[in-house]
Amino acid sequence: MSLYRRIKEVSSGKNMTIAELERLSGISNGQIRRWDTSSPKVENLAKVAKTLHVSVDFLLGKEESSTMDEPVDLDKALSEEGMAMFDGKPLSEEYKKALLAMLRANKNSGE
């Protein structure tokens, strides 16, 4: 798989167009598309990897999975159906509420 196709696949999986990726990465409009037939500057590839929250090696196809995970919004993950699991099983609504309450209490005690 070409570098451009891999970047396109990853960005698509994050609901991001190539144009948005270029804007967020600070790369000239249309430059990433040219990576299908040319090699990018190392610093530009690093900017894209950082924006996508993946490693450069992942984009180059040297790693099977990303080593950099996006931060997780626990409030959102615990409120969406099927998003929060423990030991391979979805958390019950009661458990999610208790977990959120514990996190909020812990956060408030540290302020």
C-alpha cells in the first residue's frame, strides 16, 4: 500500500479529509496527494503522523498497528453504548455511573 493510500485510510477512519489533515498539519494544500508518487520531507511526514496520532513507522507500513493512541474522553466513552468494557464485557449502566462519580469525586478532591 502506498504512503498516500495509508494516510488516506487512516484519516478516513478518523472522519478527516485529506484537505483537513493538511490544514491541521500545517502542510500546503494538495501536497499529501503528491506523496502517492513522490517522497515527503521527513518533517512533514512527522507532522501528519502527529496529527493522526500514529507513528511514522505505522504510516510507512513498518508497524501493524499504531503505537500512539488518541486520548480517550472517559465521559463520552462511558456514556456511549458499548464503548466501555472491562474483562471483555460491556459495563452496566450502574457501574458506568459509579465509575464516573468516583472519577469526579477524585478530581474535585484534588482541586
